[in-house]
Amino acid sequence: MTRYQRLLSSLLYACIALSVAGCGGGGTASTGETTKSPSTAFVPQAGLGVPFETFSGPLSQSFITSRRTVAIRDAQAWERLWTEHAGPTIVQRPAPPVDFSTKMVVAVFLGSRGACDKVSLAAVKQQQDPSRIEVTYREILPPPETACIASLANPAVLAVIPQSTLPVEFVQASPRQEDALVIRSGWSFGMCLQNCEASIDIAKDGALFRAQRRQNPALPEQALWGQVSAAEWETLASTAGSLPDMTIGCPDCADEGREWIEVAQGARKKRVDISCNATIGGAENFQAAVRAIRSRFAAALGLPEACSPGSIGFTPVTPSLFTSKIDDKRFVTVRDAARWSALWNEHTGGELAAPAIDFTRDMVVGIFLGSESDPCGGLRIDAVRKRSAPERIEVGYRVIAPGPNVMCIAANVGQYALVTIPAASLPVEFVRLP
């Protein structure tokens, strides 16, 4: 380990060690496996819940036959739970890796149920009075006409959320009224490596956004619950009737992507499938309102809105470092290899080789906070879009302050964010997001 790497490790562990610790907590029927751990630096955005990543695939069925909710904050407890959950199998399945310095696991086990019963997470929120993490789950029963085999299953859902010392409370979601209006929308791409598929369920009491980052069902699904304002819901409810029931264009043809919007109310359902960025004639206002909400949730997870006009995909530069040696606040746009090499050497102090970038195809945009960095805060790029009047590329970034109960050392930590985007000669404008 180099001197520079030792310094980074020392700063990281010092920041974690000085976070204010508190008592952990479980929820209803919790195992009680809680330990002292760093207080989370995650700060919820107004109207949004806590992001979570749900393990999918074979993990939705468990060997745990009793009803149980669990909050796990350390690796040892995770290994014990996983051994019980995975059960005796011919091929031993290792526990998915979790970085418990920044993450924790929450899980809901329904116990022995019918073969078609399922469970999913509906929301994760950070609540006040008293302060707690609230995990809302929904039991999903098959429709009455569904034919299920006469056997028992053990439905389960396991998810990763930001590490926190707050107690965790598990709440079962109330069933929606049969005639409740629900609006669903999303996008999908066939030939795709990341940001391939996303969907959002919007109801009067809130919206749940889900995204599969890669075309690999074994990887966790990102998700985020959030509120919908009264004005937004009024717009959606008053214009939902304008949605036709049809296919427009050639969705997924030549991998141009598919965007879809569905309106469901009781037994009535209408759905439109369109090519990405196409317009639904006669329902422009409704489509714009749905896209605006969907885009907001995607940006909060650091994902570009794949089917909204002007959106530009971006990829974080790897390897990533804990801190930068650039000590002044700086916005950068790099379009050639020589400048990239010089910037990277300044950023790392010359201790790491610059990642290879094909500047005939891509360019680099980024932000360095320098002395404005908060040792336990955060910085990320949330959205990149092409704008007009005048034509430009707009990079939206967000500076995240640490939580109110987090104490950090007075250390020089240079926060930064670097991403690649398709090469373009347009000017680049950086906009700080609230």
C-alpha cells in the first residue's frame, strides 16, 4: 500500500469512527441482531424516501419457515442469516457481498404460504417523532382465478439500504382500494448493458421507482419511494383519460427502445407502447407529467432518464478514489487525451495511471469541490441533458451534506465527480441541483 493509499484509508476510517453512534433496532418479530454502527451520512431529499437495492432471482424464496422481519448491521449477523435463508443446497450459495461500513440489510420473511404468494418492499422512509427507518412491505396474493399448485412456499424479500443507527420499524402496507387510480410507466432496451429497464408506479399516496442497472437478473434492483405533490396528482388524474390504448411507432425495433405508459383503475386498463422519445398525440400533457415524475426519481438514483428528449447517458470514471488532491473548486470538460492525462496526474498526485478514454467517441465532464468539501458529505452528478436556446450540454450535480447527527474530523478531503459522456463540441454548463 502506497503512502497516498494509507492516507486515504486513515481519513475514511477516521470519518467513520467519529460518527455519532447509537442503538440499533429491529422491527416486528425482529431477530434482535443489532450492533453499534456508524450513523448514516445519507440525507433524504425533500419528498423522497431512502433508496434501497432489492436482491432478486432465487433469493425471493427462503428456507426460513417462520414469519420474521430482520435488520442486519454487520457481516457476522449477515452470514448467520444467509446460512439460514439459503438452507441446505447441493451447490453452496455464498452470501451476496455487502459493505457494512456504509450499508445494512433489511429483510421480510412471510413464512410458509401458498405457492403463488409473494412479498415486495413498497417503501423505505426515514421518519421523525420518533426518528426511525420505516420499511413498508406489501404481501401480494394471486388473483382469485389463478391456478396454483397445492404446495407451500416461503416468500421473502431482502434489500440493502444505507447504514444507520436509527431503529428499524417494519410496516405492512394497507391494500389499495379496488377502484384506486394507478399510473405506471417505464422504459426498456433489448441490446443493453446498463440502465436497461426501469418502471414507476404512481398513486395518490406516493410513487415507487425501480431500475435494473444491467441485463443481469442476479444483480440488485435499485428502488426509491417518494411523494407526489397534490398539483402533480391533480394533473395526472385530470388528463389520464386522454391516454389511448395502442402501440405507436416500432418499440424495440433496431433497439431504439420502448417507452410505455399504463393507466389502471379497477378492471379498466389502458396502455400505450411507443418508441423512445416519441410523442403520444392527444395526450401530450399527460405524457409530460408522467415523464417529469419519472425523471425526478431516476435523477435521485443517479440514472439518466432514458426516454426523455435531450437526456444524455453518462458513465462514472473508474477507478474511483476517496479523495482528490485538487484543492480548488473546479468544473472541467476534457476532450483530448493530453489534457486528460494532465488532469488525472493532478487529481491523483501521479500515483495512478489515467483510465483509458476513447476521445474520438467520448469526453469527460466533472466537478472538484476542493476546500468546499465536507469530509462526511457527498457529491454526485445526477443528470446530463442537451439544452437549446442556446444549444448546450447541461450537467446537473448535487452536493449532499452529512446528516444532523454526524460529526467529522477537520480533514482535507477533496470531493469530486467524474463521468464520461458522448463527445460533443457544444459548450458545457454545470448546474447545482437542490
